[in-house]
Amino acid sequence: MSTLPAPVVAYPLISDWIRFEPDGTLRVRTGRVELGQGIATAMVQIAADALSVAPERVRLVSGDTREAPDEGVTAGSLSVSVGGVSLRFAALAARARLLERAAALLQSSTDALDIVDGEVRRSGMASDLTLWRLAEEVDLAVAITTDVPPVPHTLAPLPRADLLSRIAGGFIHDMRLPGMLHGRPVHPPALHARLLSVDVDALAARPGVAKVVRDGDFLGVLAEREDDALAAVAWATANAVWSDGPAESLDPVAHLAAADGEAEVVLLKGEPPAEGTRFSVEVSRPPLSHGSIGPSCAIAQWSEERLTVHCHSQAVYRLKAALAEVLGLDPATVDVIHRNGAGCYGHNGADDVALDAALLARAVPGRPVRVVWSRADEFGTAPVGAPMVTRATAIVANGRIEGFEATATSFTHSSRPGPGAPYLRSAYLIEDGVPIETPGDIPLAAGGGAERNAIPAYAIAYQRVAKRVVGDIPVRTSAMRGLGAFLNVTAIETLVDDVARALGEDPVAFRLAHLDDPRARAVVEAAADGAGWPGTSADGAAYGIGYARYKNRAGYCAVVARIEVEEDVRVTDAWAAVDVGEAINPDGVRNQIEGGIVQSTSWALKEAVRYEGDRVATRDWETYPILTFPEVPRITVRIVGPQDAPPLGCGEAAQGPTAAAISNALAEALGVRLTAMPFSREAIVAALSA
Amino acid sequence: MQSFAFVVNGAEIVVTVPPETPLLYALRNDLALTGTRFGCGDGLCGVCTVLVDGEPRWACQLRVWEVEAKRVETVEALIAEPRHPLVTEVLAGNAGQCGYCLSGILMQARALLDRTDGVPDRAAIATALAGNLCRCGAHGRILDAIERAARTIAEAA
């Protein structure tokens, strides 16, 4: 623990993070928000452990622009490695200062002092000092420093304290504010569709409608009863006339495959080998829908010159800035407060629905308005995970890969709203709105978007990696769990398998021969060992492996998949090994890896957003199926690696390795390589008959 | 507006709502039982699963008049029971991530355990949950929790 993480530099005081309240609780602030990933539990664990107080005493304030620190976006698997580490610095600094004071009062050395649930003990004996009493006389509005002693962990990992409260309530969807109205937008059927006509008077006369809002091409209704709002929207959807788009259906993957604009080289090292055999693979994934089971929801209220928005955005401060810009407000008059949404896997409709709620609530000052998107809005209006095509080439000489080249062609993985970036769906619709714009991708220094994990983890002397970001499609694309890593890891790992197969080498041994990092080797070996690699081919099954270190600097993860192929591909089992350094909450890590494997399996086998013209045609769970209970694999996760190493993010680590493992198992089973996801029944039939 | 009488979680209630109101919104907004959730409105995700006269049904697909004089049970009844094994095991196994799908899954599981003699096997549980979607990928833990709960219930019987 030598340098302070960026959030501590921005919020340098202990009191920016931690306060001891008169009622014997600990008020802990974090800019990271609970997205269903269990981060709130991890934060409580970190604070309670570092200060030796019972976790029940911790009151967590997260993602609230009125008081929580601005930590940007809760994304990129950085919540524990940056946000949690920041909080630990603050808590350890508080502990050190309070114990110094206790030592003076008790005429003891700090070494003889210990804390048990906030009570100070000297040589194991109780004293009348508590952290709360000490905090009354110690100034905690002082800078957090790095010279505080670490404290051994004493707190056993916590279960998810919030899970019970989430079974019957606890989501923003369940909030009821006094005088609340139900609002619903009537979204356009496509990004560029304009509202040609709608009978606003007839809509306002529908049963229970309190108000109709039309502002440019933005249309919405307000009602006292939610069911009345829904019925009115159904009528409006059937009766509003929108402009048509092109007749030819959008095929984003074909569009990308044909793109020939110049690619930007993001990594070039070494010299191409003088000679060698070239192996290439080109893989693709279609646009993917976030598909959260609970739709996007927000509550907005305008009162006394202030706008208050409750929502499940990943980035409350950035949303605050974007809302102020779109609505022409001073940001100081906007409060954005994070509330629980259903699972979040990237930039979904959470920010967009907040603007919808604000636009509808503006028509009824003083009254809170709750907006819940429809399932069709979730599929057709929210940003989609960017489609991609990645081409990778290995240059093989002397029985090993001596050179590697990759080009990732993609739409942007970053359309998040923020200061100077008013990329909210309805901002494009209102009278004084903003023109439709396609923002650029994320640079490699920030983890990369399209090129994330296009750099192989293997010891290869010559590497050339490039990205090509294409902007000209009528679809909003943005970040989704893993960003480019999902497809790039698939590309690299299928290529490595193809080379190993051609050389007659075992895929696991071949990888190990190219891996220098002992932690990387350990996860590959542990996953293979867990699966009993190479498995038994006699039972009609096939095995495949995939490995990556997320962003080349976060968690290490290897996955072995066992598949059976009949009419469809079935992933029956998956064995994962993961090294995240110190696993703050090991069960939380396991849960994230398990979830990542299921979701990645679903993406790889089943999912694709499809279009009719420029309109999303897959607008329900029938046309956009995801993996179901009878189809999920049995999963075993092993946590390996040094527990005294800094914690590394894990939330996105399994996405790439899982898809790669499935792809490799399929190649083993079929004898041909499938390259276009999803690996559906139709794709298999096409590959076998080609 | 029209009044409809039915039994919710053992209590006789009367709601006065537009007759075509889906049961889902009568439960959530008129009766403040928010454990029954909106997910798709098409009967394709299962988060609004309730029991009507003991049978699992999608509350988004039922109109209030269809449950008149019937017994409706929601997840609130399950968590009101002291330490019901289904709830206990889900919590003990951290069997969820965001938790949005859990209430519907718990009601579907309850219906399965009610109609099964003995302990259903894992495949039977998975089949019963085929219409309940989970996007966080907590499926394995949920199946484990239901299996454990089924054994606990069978042992107590």
C-alpha cells in the first residue's frame, strides 16, 4: 500500500468517506453502486473489517450526488480494486488516528490496543473507550495517508445482506412517493424515426390519462393508475405515425466485415518473424441486448427550482451533468440518487429512462413521476452491446507462435452520457435537443473498447494490434460486460487452439508453453485439473479451454467447457479457475464468475439483436431467447492465487474465456470451426454442409 | 371502476379498479404487494408468478375479474412464514445476484414442491423453472437451494 488510488486523491479526507454517527453507527460513503453484483456487501465488509466494528453498524451511502464521492462509472471490474481499496485506506487511516488518541488516554502503546466491535481493548481487557467516543475528540477532516499499518483480517466474509430485502421489495420499481404519477414514454421505433402525426387530444381523452406530453418528437403520457398509462401507450403506439427508414434490413456484422477504413494501430512491438506459417481466424458477434429481467426505471420530481432523480444509473454524477445540459439547468440544482435496479451488465437504459422521467415530470411540477420502460423499450430503445468482427493471425515457426496480429472492427463501446456528452435517447427527440451523434471508442490506456484484450497474454515477440471503429450505423451501441474482450479473447483463444491442433499439440500444454506469468499458468493448470483434462471423448462429449487476463491487468481466468452436440449445442459443465489476488468476498467472486459463465454461454449460443429495416425486430423474449434453467451448465469455480496480492476485478473476467472454451469444444466435436456467433442450430448445420 | 373480492395470502380483500386491470398492478399498486414484479408483460419471463388456487399463474396475464372469489398467494406469504426452507436456503446459498427474478422463482418452486411427493430431482426442478428467466446467472445456486429446501421439507414431513 504505497500510492493512493485516484478517488482518495480526489476525496482526500477521512471524513469524506467515513463518519461516526451519534447513534453508534458508521456512515460509509462510496461512489460505487450496487448493480446486483454484491458490491455493497463487499464495501460493508471492507469498512467493518478495517475498523473492527460489527457489519450491522455500517450505513452505506452509495451513488448519491448530494454526499457520496464522485467515482465516475461503476464499471470495468474496478469497484473492489479501486473503490474498495480507497475505502480501506480511509478506514485504516481512521483506525490509526483513533487508536493514537486511545493510546494517549489509556497511557498505553498503540501496539497493546485492539478493537472489538468498536470498543477499545488494552492487552485484551475492556476499556470505556469506543471509536464513537474517540471520534468526538479527534479531527477526522484530515488527509488520508499511506503510512498507516495494515490490519489483519478478522471478519469472516459476509453473506449478501440485501438479498432478503430484495425478494419482496427494495427496487426502485417498488418505491412509492406521495402524490406519485405513472409516466410512460412512447418511443420511436428506430433511432432516426420522426413523429409525423399523433392525435394528442384523442390520447389525452383515453381513460385515466392525466396529461399528455409532446415536445418535438418526444411523446409520453401521465396517469394516476399505472394500468391506465399502459393502456394509453398501447393506443398511442398503434396510432402514432412515424417516418419510415430504409427498406433493406440492417446487418451490422456484414457492415463491419465489409468496412475497409484505416485501422488505428494500438500496439506494435518486435519485428515480424522472417519466416513462418500463417494461421488466421475471423470471428464475429452480433449486437447483444442487456436483457435485464427488470426494465429500466426512474422517478423524477421538480420542486422549488430543483430536479431530483432517483435511478439505477452506473454513474450518477455523469448523469447529473448530462441531464443539466439537456434540460438547460444549472447542475447545482440537480440531485441524482442511486436506487436498486435489476441486474446491470453495462450501459443499458438506466440513464435514458431518467431523462424520460424528468421530461414527463416537468409537466407536473411538485409531483413525483415514475417511469418504467416496457420490455419492447428494453430491446428496441436501450443501447445494444456493440457488434464486432475480429481478425487474428498467428505466425508459427519452430513449433511455437512467433508473431501475432489482430484487428478488431467494431462500433463504439462507449456512448455513456456525461459532461459535454448528452447522449440520452430522448435528448435527440425534444425541440431544443441535441443532434444524433456517435461518440468515439475508449482508448487503450483506459482499458480499451474494441481492442480490449486483443493483446494476447502469451509470450510472443512480435505483436501488432489495431482497432477500426465504424460510426455510420443507425443504432446506439455501447458498453456491455467485457466490451471487446468477449470477442477478442474468443479470437485469440480459437486461433491458439487451431495452431495447437495443426501442430498436433495438446491445447493446454501448448498454452503453457507460451505463458511466462506463473499466475497465468496456475489458473490454466487449475481449470484443466478441475475438468480432468483432456476429458473423455468416449462419452460423446467434447472439451475446450479458454484463458485470458481481463484487460491484461485485472483478474486471471481460465474456463474449460464440456459440451454435447445433438441438434443444439449444450454446455453441460464448466470448470473455472480464477486469480483475483486477495478475494475480499470469495463467495462473491464465485457468484460473479458463475454468472459470467452462464451469461457468456447464453451470448455465444443463443443471442442476437436482429433488424427489419432499421427497426429492432427482436422485441420480446420469444424472438430474443436467453439461456434457461434446463440449459445452464453445472459450474465449478476454483479461486487460486496469492491472497496477499492486491485485489483485482473479477466481474467481467469470465466472459471471453467461456465463449472461447465453447468455441474450442465445438471445433473438437464438429471438426469445423464456427466463427459467427451465435453458435445456433442453424449455424452448425450451415458449417457442416459448407 | 368496479369492485372485486378475492383472497390474498389468506385475507379476504376487495379492490376497486378498472375491470381490465391486470392482477399484477392490482397487487403492486392497489395492495402494495411489490414482491410480484413486472418483467415483460407477455408471460415469458416468470417474475410475476403467483399461485391462484395453488396453481402457478402469470399475474401480468390475468385480469382482476379472473381471480374473483379465488385464492391468490404471493411471495409475501412465503417470506411471512417463519424460516420457510425455500427462503432460508436461498439466503444461505447467496442464491441470487440482483434478486429481481427470485420472487417468481420462489413461487414456482413452491408450487412444484406442493405437487411433488418426496424430493424432486434437479432436472425436474430445472424443468419447472423453464419459464422463469434469470439474467445474472445465479441458476446453479438457485437449483441447489431448492434441492436443499425440498430435502428439508421432505424430512420434516
